[in-house]
Amino acid sequence: MSATAKPNTDVQEKPQESFAETALKLGGKSDDEARRTGAIDRADDQVEELFKPQYQTVNSPAHRAVWEKQVPVDLFRSHPITTPPDIQKVMDQSVDFVKKHRESRTLLDERGKIRDDVFDGLGERGYWGLLVDREYGGSGSPFRSFAPFLTRMALQDPTIAGMASVHGCIGAVDPVRTFGNEDQKKRFLPDLASGKRLSAFALTEPAAGSDLTALKTRAVLQGDDYVVNGEKLFITNVVPGRTIGLVCLIEDQPSVLICDLPKQEDAHFQLRKYGLYALKQAYNQGIIFKDFRVPKENLLKVERGNGLTIAYHGLNLGRIALCANAAGVMRQMLASMVPWAQYRVTYGEQIAKRELVRRRLGKLAGMIVASDALVHWCSDLIDQGYRGEMECVVAKIFGSEFQKEAAIELFMKTHGGRSFLHGHMFGDNVHEFLAPCIYEGEGEMLGMAFFKSLVKQHGMQYFEPVGQALYKAGIKQMQPWNPLHLWALRGVMMPYAKWVIGRTLSGTPSPVLPKMPDKLRSHAEFACKELHRSALETDATMRKHQLKLADRQCRMSELSLRIQSMIVVLCTSLYGADQEELIQDAADVYCTNAINQHLGRRPSDRDYRAVNKLGESIVDGGVTTLAGVTPEEVMMQY
């Protein structure tokens, strides 16, 4: 993972205008919008600086796959890892503990929330300390071991799996581990590792969601304490007695305070309770601070940047964890669909023998394998030292979208009207299945963030000089046929022209692929070809819309999604090639469907045969291999 940031003792310099800020000003946006966007852009730059140059976004697999002449295929392969025995023991004991409670129906209290003694028991087994370094009482698990483990835990209980992410990835653990000084680590991490203090991250406010520049909660230094006033909203895992990372304004700069909440509400700390359909087994509440005091030594500092830098750092881990959780939930769906498909008879035959149902089972199997591929790939990149911003966005978007589609189009439709029975997995959890599309950033908003990361360097290198020249010449929109415009750009167009001509004439190189089954090799080759081709399409989009590109959200979102889809195809085909035959078949089914959608092509008879054959294999015992659980009995047989 990334190196720990050092405290900043320097006076902050006036921030340099960012690429996004410059582009927006040149595009005619207000100074306020440009300033706010620039603040986010600078925070992103400051997170980049926490990583070695070779692991920053411009050198990441996703970025290189589009802009370099050769797709770096080897960077899209995940590498096997052997989890250390002591860490494996923690994981196994934690899963067994939750499984016993689930089977005995003692996971939840009278309010339908995870029982405190379950949290305590998990702490005794080391669950909450998996991502805490050993010297502070944790296990120091590689993320490559931790992320797939969450899929295992989600098979037993998705909420408990999600709490590990809230606590260790986006809660207080990652900020203290990464940005805390030695004193802060010694004070906070041991209790966070043991589970004595579970954690949350308080970032969202009533007016500050995707726009984090709208923060209003403030902390003012008075003596030895910061005095906090403001309100937070939609904070998962917050109850009295927890430890939170609080994002607030200090001297008008976003900052992070680590706060131990009191064990009871009082005049200074109150919870805003509301009804929330999702996260029903956990607490999601608002927090109201009124002159709430936090010791000044609880302020996290970074060498360059501010609280947004800290907030952004842990989000990537949470995005992988979300995809891992989705992989577990979809396995639960598959394990529930099979026994019902075998039990339900229409017109004298099991629906398990019907093409439509087999197609659903096969398609779901493909989505599970694609999610697994993303989890293994992204967590491997994190452990190698990559920031993984673009890659983790892909995992988050596709994991949440797969889960949503699986729930509505495959799971619900197979179970029919009985899906809405009390006690049925779908009816009881429909909001849990849909909400991840919003968690860790709404999907289309993240898709535009992916696109922004993709075009940033290309824009700075080739388009920003052109934009500056147009601005100086008083030209709002470039017209290639206008000689005056060409004259104004005479000094800055040559490097860009060389790039376009060189890329156009270079053709599409054949990817260097490992040994893999022919059906998966063809998918990998197609993905590499499309990723290479997308550079010119992306460049043409930038050239067409120029300084108005920021307003073309639909175009950015659509192009971003197509590029992401090919990344998933490449990753899934490479992952599947290293697995057993059933997994290879599932990877083939997913990739075939994704490529058909990419091309706007109807499925062939071969495609239908493949997905139905896979569905048949799932019914005939493959569900145990793929899902890792034994199918449960049908509820309320009729």
C-alpha cells in the first residue's frame, strides 16, 4: 500500500491553478465554480503525490491501456497469494463465528440490528484488526487477502462484511494508519484493532455530497481543543462510543479530526435519527455538533494537501470492498435460485430445464466471475503500490451495477411474486441490493471522474496550450477552416498534430497474451483492440467539444462506460484463463455478453447455447463450486 504521509509543518502556499480550473475559466464558467472544481482537482493531485511516480494514475494499467501504443496486458492479471497462517486463522474463525450465529438466528437484536456481542466476539477473533499493522495490535493483512475474504464473509452476512470496510477502509483505520503521527497511531489503532472502538467516517453533510467543497461544519481552535459546530448526514456505523474521522473546515481548509464520541448523547453531541430502507441491520444516522470539543492533537496532517486528500485516500479501498461484497451477495442469490428452479414445475417440467431460467443462472455466474476478477485485480494493484484510482472506480461501478441487475432481472424474475414474501431474500433486502449504486460515489458521477482521470494528462499536454492560445487571441471556439485561428495556434499545434498523425498511422498492435483458452483469448484480443482504438475517439471528443467538454456529461459518461466495459472484459478473460473449466465458461459468457452490448450486436445461437449450457452445469452441481455454499431449502413450498 502507499507510504505513510508525513506531517506538514510548512505554511501553505497559495495553491497553483489546476488544469480543471483553467479549463473551466477558459470555457466561460464562473470564478466560483472554477475555484470549487479546482479545489477538488488539487486534492486529487495531492493524493497522487503520496504514491511513487511509477504507481500514479498516468502509469496505471487503465490509463496506459488507452494512451500507450501497446496495452500492458500483464498489469491486468492478478497474481496468486498465500495468506499467512495467522491471518487465515483470524478469517476462518470470524466466518465460522458469524455462520454459527446466522444458523442459530442470533445475529440480530430486538431492533433488527447486528448485536453488540457479535461485534465483540468478532473483535476477540481479530476481525476488526485485519488491516491494522501488527505493531499496533492488528494482523497487517495484505489487501489482496482481505478483499476476497470479504466475499466469504458476505456469504454469511453482507452487513458484517460491509462493516469491515466501513471500519478499516473508509472509517478511522485507514486515515490514522496512513496519515497519523506515531502518537496518534499508538493512541487510536490498538482500540480500533481490538474492536473496543469501532469507527466511521463523517464526510457527507446536508448540502455536501458529491460537491465536497460545500462543507459547512467548522472547528475553531480554543486553547488545547478544537470546538466543532455543524451537522453530518448519512453516516454509517455511528453510535455513541464510536471513533470517527470527522471532515470539517479549520481556517477555511478541509481538515480531518479523529474524534472519540462520548458514550451517551449530550448537549454537545446528538444523533439525528431517521428512517432508512437500506443498511437496515446497521446504524446510519446524522450527527449534530454544538460546541463539541476535540483535543488539538487529534488533527491529522499531511505534507501537502488537506482533509480532502485524506478523505480521497481511503475511498479506493472501500470501492474494492464494495465489489467484493457484491460478489458474495450474488452468490447468495445463485444459491437461492437453484433449489427454487428445481422445485418449481410449470406445464409438467422443472423451470430449471427452461432456457430462460438457465440463461439467468448462466448470466449470473458470469457476473460473479467478473466481480471476482475485479476484486483480485484491484486489490493486487493496491498491494503492489498503485493508487488504483481508475481501476477501483471500475470495480465499484460494475460490482454495484451487477448486483442491481442480478437482483431485479435475474433473482426476482426467477422467484416471481414470491420474491415479495416476508422473509424472502429479495423482499427483505431489495434496498440493500440497490443502494451500493450510490455508496462510495454514484455510478455515473464516478464514470465522469474516471473520464477526467483518463483525459487529464492528454489535455494538459496538448489541449491546454491550445486553449491558452485561443484565450489570448480572444477566440472562444476553434474553427479549423479559419486561417486566422490557425495562425493564432501556429506555435502550439505541431506537437498535437504529430501525436494524431502518429497514432492514426501506427495501426493496432497485436497484444502479448499469456497462454489461455481460445474462447477467452479472442475476448482479450478484442478488448485490447478497443482500448487502443478508444484513444483516438477520446481525443476526437475532446477536440470536438473543446472547452465545453465539462458540460457534455452524457457524452463523457457514455464513452467512459464503454472504455470501462472493455477493461472488465480484459480483466475477466485473463482471470478466467487461470481457473477451472466452470469458471472459464462463466468468464466466456460474461465477456461475450459485454462485447455484444459494446457492438450493439444480437446474441448468436452459439451465444445462447453457451449460456444455457453453463446454466445447466450450475443446476447440476456447479452452484456449489461457484458459490461456495450449499443451496438452501425452498421457503414456503407450494
